[in-house]
Amino acid sequence: MKIENTQVQMRKGVLEYCILHIISQGEVYASEILDKLKDTQLMVVEGTLYPLLTRLKNAKLLEYKWVESSSGPPRKYYVLTEEGHDFLKTLADTWTELSDSVNAIVSSD
């Protein structure tokens, strides 16, 4: 078994939560999301991010608007919907419970 496969699966498990949290902080466009993820060592490529954003939009957890840019083409800015905020709150509660449980197990050595 390769450790890299397990590491990738662990990262995928928290990616949606992290992306929703980033968007919850205010209007953000995709390259800003990618930069924030990369800054924290969650390496994600556009080919992973865009389908996830589309899936979250189709689930009515976020919406977007086009904004003209002075330095190029218009940018698509994402924001959470009310349903997205509720979903994120539930994920945050789940993350806390999961994190506490994992920490209790690994610190009991």
C-alpha cells in the first residue's frame, strides 16, 4: 500500500469543507481559493477545483456573479448561499467531533 494514496484520500475528505470555509469569508474567485489552499499545503489543481465548485453550485450551496476585471477577462466571484452557510455550520460541527475523536485516539498512546 502506498502512503501517497492514503494521504490523497485524507486531503480529499476535508477539501470541500475547506473550500466552503474560504468562500464563507466573502466574495472570492477561483484563483484566490487555489492560492489559499496552496498556502496551507493543500495542493489542489484547477481540474479538481472547478468540478467541485460546479457540484457545490448545483447543490445550491454557493452562487456566483461575474465581475469585470481591469487586468483581463471578467472574473467569477463565489459566495455561499444561506443553505451553504447552514451546510458549512454542520460540517464545522462534524469536523470538531471528528477531530476531537481522532486526537483522543492518537494521544492515548
